[in-house]
Amino acid sequence: MARNLYGPGVRMGNWTEDIFLEEELVKDFLVKRERGELLIQRNQRLRQHLLRPMQLSVSEDGHVRCGDSVLLVSPEPTKMEETSLCLSGALSLCMTPDEMEAYLTGQLQLPCGLSAAQTTAPVGRDTFIILSADGEATGQVLRYGQNFCLGIRGGLENKMLYLSSDHRTLLRSSKRSWLQEVYLTDEVSPLNHWQATFLDPQLRLEHEGLPVPANVKILLHHRHTNRALAVHRHLLLRTYLGKEAEVVAHTHLDSHHAEKPKNHWMLVTRNSGGDKSPMPDLPLLPAEDTQAVEQAGGRLLQ
């Protein structure tokens, strides 16, 4: 009568090779962990750069100058669209890496996208630097109608990205509205040039050449395409840090040929006192509070 002579302790198959393969996998994991090459480590470094606390410039005379670090904030409009999907409150222009590329590589891929987030904390992904178009006017007052660039480091010291845009094509347009997209690139070109425009169209000509005030509603026009920077609160994007609003370059006009609140922006600087926000509805968080900055930056994916 046949009997099963194999017990639980009997090894069958290529058990020696399986043990060696498991040991090699463990060794490879330990080596990558020491070098910081694990996927979770790369994502943590990228997230730390994006949410690195930054300091805004202080405007002593109330004007914006070349070289200042500012937030590009879209104030909350008085009449919100009647839908629960709209993002309310003040929105800040933020750099938004591609979600899949950020998870797979842990690095910023260029060109990099942009979005508007419900945060006013100065961190690496939303703190822009006012740059002169010729690069030789650092410290000079920014004026209406003057060409300038908007640069961002993204929490990195050795990299500068520029806010750019170009005409819409069949292959290049915004993801939701199919309008002219805005993006970040490291290439210096006339596509990086922007102009600040006075809000009231009837007084726009009189304010040409006057200094641009900080923390006041203005328009930002792309010099190459003459399109105004706009935020679509009703069009949400799934980004690396949660749901945020779409940002495009498109001029939205009302029946009086005036720009709608979608095109209204403010160049927000830090109050000279340092303890209060320049606007009552924008509670700026202290740069030392890293945990509060991460919470304001959006819900992080676990």
C-alpha cells in the first residue's frame, strides 16, 4: 500500500536557487535604501522640495520690484458659479508635476504644468520671483506695461523655471477647457514675457508706466499672445497633491468688454510687520511651521 513519505520539512524543486534569489533581492533593497534610490525616498525628496517653506519679500513702499518673491493669488470672486465643484476662497498659482512621472521618477519633468490650489502658504511650489526681461533691473520698481518674467525654483537652489505660454495647437492645449495652456520651462525666450495691466479698462491708458502696487488686483497678459492669465475654478484637475483648479491663458470678457474675475490676480508680498497677512482672507502661515505648510499645500497622497 503506497504511503506519502514527504513531510512539511522536505524541500522540493529549485529551493537553493529560490533562497539565493531572495537574498539577492534583500541585498539590492538594502543598497538602494542606503543610496536613497527607493521610489518612496525619491517621492519624499520631491515632496519636500515642493513644500519647502519660503519667505516672501517685504514691500516697504507698497510697490512690486524686480527680484521680489511673491505669491500669485486669485482672489475669491463676489459671485461664485452655482456648482458644488467650484473651489472657493483665494487660490494660489502653483507648479504641478505630472502625477505618474512624479511617482515613477521622483523628479520634475519639463515642461511642468501649473494649477491653482487653495493655499496661501509661501512654499517652494507657489513662490514666484519677479525677473526683469533684460535681467539687469534687479531692485527697480515694476511698472504697468513693462515686460517681465515670472520665475520659480520649486524649492531647488540650482534651477530656475519660467512661466511661459504659446498659441494653442492641436497637440498642445489645456487639459480640461482646451484653451491656451501655461507651463513652466527652463528655456529663456520671448514666450516667458508677461505684462501687468491695470484692472479698470477705462483708466488703463492713464496708468501705463506707473508702478505696480502689491496686494492689489491686476491683470497679467502674456506678451507674445496677448492672452490674460485665468483660473477656472469649476474645472478641477487631479494633481500630485490633490484636486486643484485649471489655469490657462485666456481673456474672459463680460458684456462691458471688461475682464471677468477669472483674470484677476494679485502679487502678494509679506507685511512689513511679519505677523499679519496683507489681506484679511489670506492667512499666511509662518515659514517655520512645516506641518501647517504641508496641510495647507493640499492633501498628500499616502
